[in-house]
Amino acid sequence: MRPLSFAVAALAVVALVVGQQSGSAGTLGMGVVGVLLALALFRSTEIDFFLKIFSGIFGTEYVVFGAGALLAQGGYWPQGWAAASPPTSLATTVAVFGILIYVISFVPVVQRIARISSPYFLSGEATQANLWFLGRYRVKLGHLAVALIVFLVVLNQAQVGVSLRLNFFYRDFYNALQEKNAAAFWEQLIWVFCVWAAISAISNLIEIVAQSVLLIRWREWMADEYSRRWLQNGTHYRISLAGTADNPDQRISEDTRSFLNQTYSFSLTMLTQVSTLVSFSIILWNIPVAITVPGTSLVIPGFIFWATLIYAAVATWITHLIGKPLIALDFEQERREANFRFSLARLREYSEQIALMHGEPAERQHLARSFRAIVANFYELMWRKLKLTTFTLAYNQANVVIPFVLLAPYYFAGAITFGVLTQVSSAFGRVETAMSFFINSYQSIASYLASINRLTTFEAAIAQSQAAEVGGATIHRDPAPDRDVHVGDAVLTLPNGAPIVRVSDLDLGAARRTLLVGPSGSGKSTLFRAIAGIWPFGEGKVGIPANAEIMLLPQRPYLPQGSLRAALAYPSEAQTYDDEAIRRAMDKVRLGHLRDRLDEVDLWGQRLSGGEQQRLAVARALLAKPDWLFLDEATASLDEKLEGEIYATIEEALPQTRIVSIGHRSTLREMHDAVVTMEPNPDGTFTPRMPAKAPAEA
């Protein structure tokens, strides 16, 4: 960016010198704005990369268009291309855009948009790009994204130029009709309109393809990035415990899609509208219509331009007053919709338990209350949208006749031709549309800001969880000096900070098979989760043997969607284990009746009983062969006989694995070598304690 700022500054100095010598106000203006642009570009190293892309585009265009304008002014432009020589106003316009990018980079909401967007355009991941006739190439994902956004910006600017050319076509075309000039009529229709209309159509088709490629690749990257960060090191579990971000599924699936679509739409559309505003405002300003201030001889030039400006500005202000509450209402509506979807998904997940308890009436009441909340907010949203739509409809209807009303006296007085009247009507519509972008997009902007807020809070929740993991008062996992699991000087708390477990010194390597017992609510499962590294609340240290593989089986196993093979191999890939190994493990845990259904895809979490699911989880452990196996009431759904057989199977199949169990049955004691008891403390917390001398290993 710094080299570009030097190039812009050099051209701006040349423009100032040439403008001073020639007395050209346009060239002087180009030089002054160029100096400001150079300063903005020089300082743009501090802004986010997404905004730097646009700054780079406008800085480059200023150099190209400005150099062309100076060459034309000095008589060095090719005579055959005289009609295509860039005016100084074009360089001035793109310079203003570049300065505006730097100015808006200080707006908080723009900073949030740029911060969320920039990582994709900086991505160093390798990807394949299909360049059609040039074939496939491997490029960095970020480089491809930057190339696409630059191409689309330039294409949109070219489309504004085509629209500007067609505006002059309307003037000449209707003048030919008024003058009954058949030759001029057909020339304008065939050689001007048809050519530029075809160029416009082709450019729009190209834009659709390039835009689609950019957006789908961007969405794929964002979905993968947010999913990775959410699932990294149990972050999703910590966020759910802390309650810092509700409905993460919506934020990853819906809000990322909405954010990138609207970011592209608003950035490119706004750029197009500003280009349109500047280009067509020049036309309105140059229309030979002025107004004299009543009672004075003061003449105000550009009457139609000022009328358009004031008309759209007042309408924008009124729209803001009416539509401002939409932002909060949209955010609340999305939150309530997500809560309702979550309730439905949870009902499906626990359908068996609900059916067994005949809980359908209670679930219907809960769903009805949840949806009534949606309806209540929806009506508030609807009435606010109705007020806004009423105003915008009236505003848009008035736009059709306003330019004719303003210019009719001048036309009937013969001051302007019918072609000029038509050209002004077209230019008025384009300028008014550009200035009304905010009016017509207010509802979309409200939804956009709501998506930004949800993504921002989601990122903050992830960052907070990860910050707690690496520093501050939390449970830290460190390499143990030996092959045992140690917990020392630790206090485990609830998410609200209330302590539940105090550990001074616990060594789980004193015996190969250890049973953890204690009353319900004494923190046994919390201690397991702290050892597993997913419970961040509290402070202290957990020592884990270096390179040791630890597996924890909860009371209710998780069965992913897909085949039975995938459920058995989880969390490894479905093809990690061969069929024979999987079937042997199934036989050992008494699931042999399912051995021929390995590749059958079903909702196994609903098809299998609780005991079958727990035995499936044990089969995972037999396949994975971990160094340490923690069983959190992982056999509680089995009868005592089958539970004893499963423990015997684990003992036989995993002779090198250390086993730590939580259980309440007295029969479990004889299956373990040592017992750790959760004993109460005077402050209401519990402490795990072992006998002074552990029994000899079996």
C-alpha cells in the first residue's frame, strides 16, 4: 500500500503543476484530491485487509485514469481514441472513493464487518481454480478471492459507465423522434442501443458467474472456520455451560450465509450506487435550468440537482426515524425462531423418553409458548414494516412524476427539448435510486446488523472460552512426571463460581482399576470432565502422562448420524477399522445380532436401547485401545450380570489400559482394585480420598 501511495502522490503533484499552468480547475481539483488520497493510502496499513482491497483498487484507478487525463490534456492521447479519453472528473471520483474507504474504516460497525471478512481474503489455503479455456490451476484461496472481488468491482464500475452511455442515448433517441429524423433514429437504435445493451447483458451474465463462485467459496470457508473454532478443544461444550452464545447452529449455518451475502451486496451495491450518484449528478448539474431566489437577483445553478438532493435526503431522514426499531426487532425475531427450532430438534432427540412418560401434552404447551413468543414479536415487526413500507411505496410512486413536474415549465417554455426532458427523467431516477439506497434497503440493513451482532457475540464467546483455557483461573492440564494421572491443589466450581470439589493431591495410578464413589451431586462427573480437559471452571492442575490416549465414556453415549460402522468407529473415521475387528468387538459386547448391519444408515440413537448404546460405546474402547479409560456410569443401563461380563471383557481385551469408573452399585467394588470416595467438607464441597494403602494390583 505504501508504494501505491507514493505513486498517487507523484501523479497528484504533476496534476497540481499542470493545473496551475493551464488554469484548469478540474486538473487542480484532481491534484488536491490526489494528495488527500495519497495520505489516506499511506495510513491504510492500519486498516483491515478487506478494506485495503478497495483502497488498492481506487488508488490504482486514480493513477491509471489520472495519467490518461493528463496525457489527453497535454495532447499525447491517440487521436483515434479521443472519445475514450478519461476526464479529470473520473480520476477525482475514484480518489474520493478511496478517501471515503479510509474515513469509514473508523466506523465501529464497518470495523466489525472488515474484521470478520478479512481472514478469508488472507487465507493461505491451496485451492483449485477453473479458468475454463486456460484449464485448472492451483492457487491460494485468498489470492483467488481478492482477484474475484477486484474483478467484480471493476465490472460494476464498467456497468455504471454503460448506463451513463445509455442515458445519452435516450436524449439523442427522443430528440430524433421529436425532430422526425429517421436516419438519426435508426442509427441510435441499431448502432448505439443494440451494441451497449448487448454489452450490458453480457457483463451481467459474467457478474452472476463470478459472484456465485466468490460467495459459495466464501461461505464454505466461513462455515469450516467457525465450525473448527467452535469444536476445537471442547469449546462448544464450554460455551454451552457458560451460556454466552445461544443457538450456535444458527450462527454457523444461517448467520454466516446472511453475513457474506449482505456484505457482498452492500459493499458492491453501495459502490455502484455512489458511482451512479456521482456520474449522473454531473448530468443533472449541467442541465441548463437555474432558479432565481425570490426577491433577489441571486441565481442558483443546477436546480434539478439540488431538488433531487433535498428530496432524497429528507426521505432518508424520515425512513430512518420510522425504521430504526427494526434492528432490535429483527435480532429478537431470529433469536426466538432459533429457540423454537432447537425445541423441535430436542423433542426429536428425546422422542422415546417423552413417549414413555406420555409427555406430549407438556411438550405441546412448551412449543405453543415458544411459538407465541415468535408471534408476539412478529406482530411488532409487521406493524413497523407496514409503517416503513407505506412510506417507501408512496415515495417510490412519487418518483415517477417528480422530474416532469419540476421541468414541465421549462419544457413548455421551450428552454429544454423533449430529449433533454427524457434524459433528465432517466438521470433523476438513477440519482434518486442511488440516494434512496438507504431507504429501500433499510429492512435489509436491519437484518444485516442483526447478523453482524450474532457473529460478533459468537466470536466473543469462542475467544472468551479459549482465553480461559490458556490463562487465568482455570483448570490446566500439564504433562505428568510419570505414567499416572494426578490432580493437585485444584478447586472445581460450577459456571456461577460456586465450589463443588476440592482436591489436594489425588493419584489415580495407585491401582490399575479404580472405582470413584460418592453421593449424587458430589462432583464425580465434574472431576472426570476436568481430567478430560473440557471443564474450565475452577483452578488447579491436572497431570496427564505424556502421549497418553484418554477415552471417557459418559452414561449416555453419542451416536452420530450415518452408518452403524461410523457409530462404532467414532470419533475415528468409519474406515479406520476393518470389518473383522469391528465384528469381534461387537461380539465381545453382546452386539453380534447387529454384525450384518454395519453399513446400514439409520437413526441409531433411536433404534438402539440404552443398554445397547452403552455396549456400543464399550466396543469403541475395545477398538481404540486407550491408555486410560474413564467410565462415567457407562454400564448403568445393564443388569448386574451383564455389567460384570462387560467389565471382564474390558479386563481381558485391554490388559494394558488403566480403568477409572464411576458407579453406585456395590457389585462394582469387587471389579476394581482401589476405591476413591468423595467425602464431604464443612463448606459443602467434596474431596476425593483414597485409603492410605492401596490394595495390590490384580
